[in-house]
Amino acid sequence: MILKRETFDKFLKKFGAKRVSPEAAEYLAKYLEERSILLLKEAKTYAEHARRSTVLQDDIRLARKNLNL
């Protein structure tokens, strides 16, 4: 897993959770990592289709729109 559970523990607390179980923080981290990977793979296809090796912000926006994220 690339994203750290501790980061999401802090994230949840910042937005009002007084206490966060390690399982909840880990679940959120895994969920967001899976979504990010899906989004970035799709964005990479748009960049490749445009014959670019660089993924642009527009590629990510288009991927997000097409994946309904």
C-alpha cells in the first residue's frame, strides 16, 4: 500500500472525528488508493492516445469525468 494509514487518521481527525480506529483509517486509505490507481491508469491512456508521455491535469479531469468519480 502506497498511502499510509496514519495520514488518513490525521485527515479524519482534522475533519471532526474525535477518535479513529486503525481499521477505519486503513479502509479509507485502501479505498482512496484503489480509486486513485483506477483514475491514473485511465488518465495515462488519454495521454498515450495523445502521443504524450506526460499525464496532464486535463487527462485526469477527463478520466474523472468518464469514470464518474
